Amino acid sequence: MGRGRTLGGVETLINTITLGTAESFGYLMWSGVFDRHPKLTVVSVESGIGWLGYFRERANNVYKRHRHWTHSGLKNEPGYYFGRNIFATFEEDLVGIRTRDVIGVDALLWSSDYPHNRHVVAEMSGEHRRALRRGRGRGEAEGRLGERGAGLRFQPAMTVHSAS
């Protein structure tokens, strides 16, 4: 172990970095940008989907309980924007697959990062495929995921650098 390295620091970063996406989605959603620009879509890539069920439920509760005193400018309950403006990809995420009814299957896109350092093959594992099909017809489980992704139009992300 090198000097100055915190035990478990790298693993903690890798394990929790995906949770920062919730904050970014929150700022975008609560700012009302999707009401002002209804065709705008954002996609969380490589952040998994297991956290989205809680995020969506919590956002809907915040809207119901607090929108009057916070003077929320949203035209709709936050869940409305999932599958319209907000999307997320997953590779291996059994928790996310099992909670897709809470997240909204229209917001989900399966992805492969092959050949990346994780060496995930370019197709969904049998375990994940079975979990996705459990209790669902093939059309919902696989067709809708593929159709949603095919209908999205992507532009490269733009990075803004400070002049200072």
C-alpha cells in the first residue's frame, strides 16, 4: 500500500460514485427544465438503476408534501418525467430490475460497456434476463427496453470550462 492512501478509499469511490447522479437529476428535475424544454432527455449511463426507485418515490413524496411551501414550479409530479425526460442504463443490477415497476420500465435502458475493464459481455447475463422476464411478457421485458433506446436522439455532452 502506498503512502497517503486511505484504506478502502478507491473501493469506496468506485462503490458510491454512482449515487452523485441522484443529485444531478434532482437539480435538473426540480429546476423545471423539463417543463420548459419538454423534448430534453437526460440519460444516466453507468450509474445503475437500483437507486432510482427510492429517488422517484422520495421525489414524489417531496412534491406532495412540500411543493406549496417550497413554491415548486413543477407542472407535474416528478414521476411524470421518468421515461419522458429521465432515463438510466443498467448492465448488472438485479435490485433495479426487481424494482422496475417503481422506477417505470419506460425509463430503463440496458447497456453494455464491452470491452471495458469490467469485461461485461455484450449481452445480458442469463440471471439478469430471467429476472427481467419474471412476471412479465417478453414484449415488456426486452422489446420495450430496446424500443425506448432506439427512439432517443443523443448529442455529445458539452463540457463548460471556467475562464478563471
